[in-house]
Amino acid sequence: MTAQLEAALAGRARSGAYAGEFPLHPRSVAPKPLTFQLNIRQMRSTLLFSLLLLTTFTSAQTFRVNLPAGLADKPLDGRLLLMLTPAEAEGEPRFQISDGPNTGQVFGMDVDGWKPGSAISLDASAVGYPLTKMDELPAGAYTVQALLHVYETFKRADGHTVKLPMDRGEGQQWNRAPGNLLSTPRRITVDKNTTVTVDFDQRIAPIEPAKDTEWIKHVQIRSKLLSDFWGRDMYVGAHVLLPAGWAEHPEVKYPLAIMHGHFPQDFGGFRTTPPDETIPCEYSERFGLDCYNRIVQQEAHDFYKAWTGPDFPRVLAIKIQHANPYYDDSYAVNSQNLGPYGDALTYELIPYIEKKFRGIGESWARFVYGGSTGGWEALAVQVLYPDEYGSCYAACPDPIDFRAYTVVDLYKDKNAYFLDSKLKRTERPGRRDSLGHVSTTLREMNQREHALGSKSRSGQQWDIWEAVYSPVGEDGYPKRIWDKMSGEIDHEVAKHWKENYDLSYIMKRDWATLGPKLAGKVNIYCGDMDNYYLNNAVYLAEEFLESTTTPYYNGEVAYGDRAEHCWNGDSTEPNAITRLRYHRMFIPKWAKTVGVLAPKGADLTSWRY
């Protein structure tokens, strides 16, 4: 960052001077009600700070973006994003927008019917992050880049017409989506009353789909259920890892191991050749490990050796592709806003895969596992489709009890961003490390999404929870669980969330009928210092599960000591390693217990060659 930008952000962090706050000096004491005292030194400091603001920040700053006639053959709808990074920063600005302290700056605004050959100006009305307004941008040297996240118009079966970014094979990533318009990054100087012009000069190229190999096959089917809902052809797919001996044993039918999680470009983590020792080492800042890219390759090769070894269970392993107009996956459940993805995956895609690749096709022979989003999905499909799946292993799941929606109680708290208080404005944390150090707040995370897209269209985490769990609003978009700017919670919307997607509550509410179907099948793992406080909801779910008696849930809930996101139950190795071993961990774990859960007469032997 420029020194001025660093100072500006640091000043905001120190003072807590966000919209709507009234910061007081720590030693300020009012001797009488509504009476405040300032000494001469304080007055001088205040005047000096005011003068600094006048000389540091720009005023009436305008950015103008041109859409050349040759880049589009029709008017375009979408989200116009303008990104800036300090001139000395490396990489394109579109890849520097994050929740971390080193994020770049982004301003966003919706555009409708933008005609090729014309220009649009971003001004003070654009939504910004981390600085919320354009006139807060410090003067200085920057790298600037513009992007148009192109929207498509959907005429849904519920009667609503909405504009959303259809996934184009990238897994709903706005900065990589094929067909999005982009400008070449260039250096600029921002000063008072400056107008900067940026020209779109390229479209992001299509992504080459993954190709079949000896071991990995790729399938995609048109979902009638989803196509009917969205009013256009919609597809779901999967990457299928075949077991050793699949071709040599045509008479054998196999169990199905379903790994849920974020959009997979391919079946990653499986490598038939040893690591490439010639590739340059890459340092992992997240894990503090050098040559982590080689470690990833080694783990992938080790999995190949285990998969083809003599003692590994012979199953079909799949990773599902269900990116949609709101996110990189659907959360594998039915939703008013996304449509019947739960039914599409359970009753259309999975039976298709089992038929094509000789799956057993019975619920006891299907088991689900995953981490984070995939952890929530694993538990969700087990709870909401208890007759279709045989076991779940949910690691570091997204909030499974909305009394602990990370750090918010959606049913009792009034505001998501600030602790309830009449006089004090304490922000709720959004992300921490294993020592409790906070790197962003919940408000800041939502402000980033607000800049990237309106109406839950950012393609980011908080917006997809809203899109999946919320009822449809009058405008056809998801009803907000809370006001994106103020954080005020809508408790009527929270009631809908509770009855339909609060997994802990649903298990408790329906245990009389669910319990016999879930006994022995629910397993949950989480670090007790999860970066996103996901362990808070696990504690509440565990409290209920341990209270069950008719029947007792008879599963497993375990915690990793000081473990961050996404601990998955293995305390023998660090998170940097165990996160690469989901298949090696959970497939053998399931195989050891399936004999207890499978019905009499189930085939437990033919696939164990």
C-alpha cells in the first residue's frame, strides 16, 4: 500500500471511526450530562487531523470506463468493478481483493443495458471496500484495472425474472469467469479532482474442460428439475475416480464415496507419477511451509499408491460439480432461490453415476464426507435425505446451529456487526488465527461482498448462505438475513432459516423419526480454534446429540486442540497435511463400520478384492 493508504486504514482501525459511531477519548469523562471538555492540546490535535484529511484524500474523484464496440454485440448487464492496488504491489488488481489486511481496493456498481461504444462513470455512488467511498481514496500512485462481471437474464418457474452471473466452467469466480470484460492493468496517479479513463480491451477466455484418463472419468447431465426451475438448460456433473481392478471385475458393483465441497476443476489430489522435483518451490504463507507445492504432489502420489494398493477398499469416489448462478456449489439442498439442487443431485445425478459405473445403488452403500462447505453438505444430505445416504463425516462444517452463526445468534442478537450495547460499538470478529489474533471483522467481510455484488450476487460466502437459506424476496432475489450496511438482523427471515436449514434444530425437532435413521451415521470434526468460529455451532450440536436416548446418536464428535480451519479429525499430523488426506482417511474409516450399518444380505465382500 502507499504510505498514505496504510495511514488512512490504520487510522480508521485505531479510532473505530466507522459510520454511525461516536468515538470518545479513553480518558474523557463528562462531569455533567451532555457536557464534554477539550483542552488546548486536544483542540490542536483535532485541527491537525482535520487538515491532514484535507490534504490526504481526493475529492470529486471520477473513474470512466469505456466499452469498445468490438467487445460486445449487444447491450450488457452486470456488475462493474474497478480495482486499485498500490503501484508497487505485484500481480493484477483483480486477484488482490481479499478479507486480509493486504487487500486491494475495489469499487462496484450495477449496470443495465450498457451499450457497446459507450462509457460509464463510477463516482461517489459506487460501493467500495475496504474504503467505502471514492472520496476516501488517498492521493498517490496506483495500478488500476476494470472488470465487468456479466449477468444473464433468467425467467424462473416461480414467476420471477432475475439477472445473475451464470457459471461458465470456472466455479463462480468473478475474477476468472470466461466472457467477463477486462482491462489491462496500468499505472495511474490519483490526485484531487482527477478523472481517470479505463478501456476494456479483452474478454476472459473459455476454460478447457478436464479430460478423461485411465483412472478419472468426467460426467455431466442435464437436470430436468433444475432446467424447469431456471427456465433454461442447467447441468450438474461429477469427477469419478475408478477403483483399481474396475475394468478387470465387470461383475462387481461398488459402494459410492461422495466428497462434497467447493467447485472442483478435476479430481484433484490423485497423481500417478512422483513429484516433479524440477518445479520451483513455492512457499505457503497460510501454513508457513516452504516447497508446499511439492508436498501437495507427494501427498497426491501417496494417495495413488494407497488407492491401488492391496488393502484399500474398492469404491467409486466422486467429487460433484454443481456451480450455479449464485455460487461455486449449491449446498446440495433444495432452495427457494437456487432451486431443487438437493433433489437433482440425489435423484438424478447419483443414480446416473451408479448406473454408468456399476454402483451398488443402495443407501447403505453411499457415504458422504467433506470439509467446510463440504462438511455442512455432508451433514445436511444425511439429515434431510436420511433414507438415501448411509453415513456422513462432516469436518469443520459451516454453521450447523444458527444460534452460533459463526459469532452471531440469529435468534437473539439484534445486530450482526456489533455487540448489543446502548453506548459502545464493539465489532464482532470475522476471522482469527490459532492464537486468537483477528485479521478481519464480520462487517468488513460483508462490506467486501457488498462491493462485489448487490442482491446476494457477490458469489461469496455470506451471500450464498443467504441465497440458499432465505425465502425469495418480492424482487425475486433472496431476502436479506440482515441489512448489508447496518447489520440489523431480520428475525422473520431467521425463522425461515431455522425451520428449514438449522441442522441442529431440525435434528432435535424431528429426532423421534430421524433418530432411528441417523443412529451411528453422524460424525463431526472441528478445530477448537477454527478461523471462522465454526466450532461454536458444533458445541451446540454436540450438546443435543449427547442428550439423545431413543436412540442415542452413537456417532462421533471430536475437536482438534488449537487447530484452525479445516481440522478433519486427524491429530497425528498438522492441518497442512491432513487437509490433503480426506479420501485416505474417510474411505477406510467407513469400510470398518459399514458392516454394522448395512442391512442383512448386503454385499460386503465382492468389492473387497
